Amino acid sequence: MLSTNHIPEGWVESTLGSAVEILSSKRIFAADYVSDGIPFYRSKEIIEKSKGGTISTPLFITEKRYNDIKEIFGAPVNGDLLISAVGDRAGIPYYIKDDGDFYFKDGNLIWFRNFNEKLSSHYLCYFLKSRIGQYKLDSLMIGSAQKALTIVGIKSMKLLLPPLPEQKAIAKVLTAFDDKIELLQAQNKTLETMAQTIFKEWFGKYQIGDELPEGWRVGEFGEVIEFINGYAFKSKELYTEPIENAYKVFKMGDINKGGGFKPGKTKGYFPKSMSTKLNKYILKNGDLLMSMTDMKDAVSLLGHTALMIYEDEYIVNQRVGLIRVKNDLNIEYPYLYLLTNNDDFIAGIRAGANSGVQVNLSTQGIKETEFIIADKETNKVFNNVVMPLFEKRKANSQMIKELAKTRDTLLPKLMSGQVRVTKEKLQIS
């Protein structure tokens, strides 16, 4: 931790309350919700946005309600900062950039606005993301059953501030990494959309019961795959923080709603020294991971899959099904990934689920799910067409991982003055 006895040249000590207005705002109640209008954010949405995700189920208030509140209390604008304030994920900041009009539900969020000449809002966002910032926020938490940040506590936070031009230069360096990551993430979404479009054009026009092209037939999912149920780890076997020589534990939370892989969601780690008899659960590039459980009232994950792009980094947990290619029909993992996230297949696989508070898929039910199997030549040509798209997505994802690692390594050094930025050039002190 940076000591005030070692203040970098030109830096000054300040408190947040003296550099920015910190407040909450007018509360939004359930009676104000409408089906369409001005979106508003809660802590949940801010966390999703700050992690680079998209809001899956946005909430809205009427434009009139928004304007009434805005006139009296104001509303966040580009350059303002919001931070989650309650619960296990308190302390996550979100910098508002080109978001247009929106409001937010206070109580679980703290709002920073009207920054003075001492402090750049963009710099503050990165500072709060850094280990130094997170340590300071953690020290301000109150409560035991549920942690929370208070406005009074946040205002009292002390921090060392570089000159404003250096703050902006630091933020510009870090933003370059984030902009590149966002560009690659957007490209990956485009590549997946292209692959899904091709899949639908080739296979989506045929339904079970239709007359099929010569050589095509209806078969069962189990004909083309090997299926392994995830390993039932004991909670005492897992670490909740990264440790050396450990596998990341792949859980249902690593699967996106609607399908896809969330590689930044890992919360469990298992020592490699304890996995000598668990080789079949260690994940390979091209493995598919299927959610086998979901809540009855909000089914969004059940049957959907994520595609593993890393080799020997993850091990699979229970209630996640491990699917591997196993057939002589030229069906490869791109086809299986697109199939298992296709609406018709999802409807078919969910038809075999049990019913209760939780909805569960059985191994047998998954294997017996019917789908249309094309002839070997069609499958081969299809794979040749879409495999380059998946390989490009994999290369982009690897680049995203490396960029994020470099950014996260650089972040605390910039925030402590160990690395200085002069005219956008890095200098190591």
C-alpha cells in the first residue's frame, strides 16, 4: 500500500468529499415501472455494465416520470460515476459514457457528479477498480450480515491525486486497453451472429416431421456426443480466491443466459494436486458445457451451452453437463454449439425436464432429445464454412485475456506512482 511518506512528486493528498459531489437521488418504486420508456439502472445493471455485459432484462419508467425527477433531482450524465453500495458486490464503479438518457434506483447506488479541477471522473473510476481503491472501499464498509458503503464514509476517503493532466493521461492509457477489448468483444458477437445465421439457413428450415433431403434423418443427441456429468465437489475442497497450481471450477454461473461463455465469472478453485483421478472432468478446447438446472419461474439457462476455448484451465462442477464430439458423421463442436443454443433444440430438450421449484435435465433425457441429422458431406462442408469464424472468435478471446491481464497488471502501478505517465509515455520510477 502506498504510504503518504512516499508521495510521488507533484501528487497531493485529498479526500473524495472535497473533490466531487457525492449523493444518491430520488427513489424509484415498483409502482413506477412500465413496460417501455426511459431505462433505469439498479446495482444489478451497473455491475453488468461495468463488466462489459449487456442488460438482459432492462427496467423502465415513463418519460414524464423521468423528466419530473430530473427537473428536481437531476440525472446522471456522461462523465458521472455510479458505484454499487450494498451486498457482496459493493464497490464496483461504472463510468457513464455515451449512454444517453437513463435514471437509476438509489439506495444500492452512490452517485458522483460535479467533479472539480482536482479530480478526473475517468481517473477516479480506474482508481476505484484498482487494488488500492478496492482496499480503501473495503475499509469503509459497514455491517456484518450485509456489507454496505455510506455516502459519509465515501466522502471521508483519502487518496493521493496526480496533477489533473497526469490523471487524464493515465485514464487515456487504460482506456486504450478497454476500447480494444470492447472492439474485440463486439467483433466476437458479430462472428457468432454470422455463424447462427448460417446455421439457420442450412438447417433451420427443416422441422422434425418434414420431408427431409436425401441422406438426412431424425436421430438422438446421444448418437453424436459423449456426455459426462460434472464432478460433485465438496465445498470444503474449493478455494474462493485464486491459488497457484489450481483449476478454475466451471459452474452454471459461467454460462450466459441464452448461451455463451463468461470467463470472468470464476469463483471456485481446485488444487491440481487433488485432481489425479479426475482427468475426465478437466476441460479441453472445443468442449461444450450445458446447464442442467434452472429455476422454474425464470428459466433462462436450462439446456444452453458455453463453448470452452481454453485447454486444461477449468474443471467441471456438478449440474453442468460436459459434452464432447463423438461421431463419424463429420459433426464438430461449432455445429453442436449452434444446435444446443437454437430455439427449436432448446424447446425439445426442455420438454423432457422435470417440474418443481427447480427444473432439472436428466442425462438420459438430454441424450434422447431428437434433432435432424444431415448427411456426412453436408456436415463436412458446413464445418469448413463456420470453423474459421469460431477460430477467429477464439483468437479474439485469447487477445482479450492478454489485454485484460496487461491492463490489470499496469493499473495498481499507475495508481501508486510506481509507473508515471508523461505526455502519454510510461516512465517507471
